Amino acid sequence: MSDPSHETDCSQVIHQIFTFIDNEMPQADCALIQKHLDECGPCLAKYDLERTVKSLVARSCSEQAPLELREKVLFRIREVQIQLRIDSE
């Protein structure tokens, strides 16, 4: 998926797509990615798919685990951290 008529290579766009979706890149880089997406149908399709999946996951994951489960998980994490410290001494 590389078209020499694009300023930015398709593989670079796909590699940075999540950073672009999350608005975590410099504005100049966002402009390059957006320009590429405006010109490249396959990359735009990939972007739309990833954005849709990310949105669905975000909506599906809005529930919090029950307090008892969160406490058990945090307790287990602390146990592992303590064991790691003991093992490294």
C-alpha cells in the first residue's frame, strides 16, 4: 500500500494511525496524515475502521468493575510488587 504520488508513505500513516486518532502528535504531523488520508482511499478506510473499533471499545468499556474485584486486583498487584522486590534483593 505505497503510492509514490503521496508525500507520506502509506506504511508510515498506518503505523501512526492510533497516535493520530488520539490527537497525540504534533499539529504539523497531523496535517501530513490528514492530507494523506484525504488523498488515499485504502488508508482512509483503515483509519475509519480503526476509529470505529476504538469508539466501540470505549463505549463497551465504560462500566467499572465491582469494588470487591478492584480491591482483589490491587491487592494481588501489591503482592507481586513485594515479591519482585524480595526476589531482586
